[in-house]
Amino acid sequence: MFRQLTDLFNGCIRPLITLIFAGAFVGFTAMGIISGELFATVAGMVITFWFKSRDEAKTQAQNRQPPTL
């Protein structure tokens, strides 16, 4: 039960927080508070981390499933 609630929490809250941070960075860049170079650097790091964690989750899910015939 706790695992299901945790998965639901991660499924809902994590994307929302990601969108908030992305909106803030885009807004700060548009207002000139941060440079475009800094924005590109942070965006690159976040995208790399996101894809890496997503691939790890898929790998773990595949390892849990029994092999299909």
C-alpha cells in the first residue's frame, strides 16, 4: 500500500515540480535575470539526468518481470 502511494506521489508531484522549475528558468531567461548560456547548461544537465533516471527505471522494471516465451 505504501509503495503504491509513493508511486502515485512520484507520478503526480515530480512532473509538477519539474514544470515549475522549467517555467521559472524560462521566465528568468526571458527577463534577463540569467543568461542564455546558463539556461542551456542547466537544461542540458536536467534533460540528461531525466533520461538517465527514466532509462534506469525501465531497466529495473524489465528485470522484475519474468521472461516471456
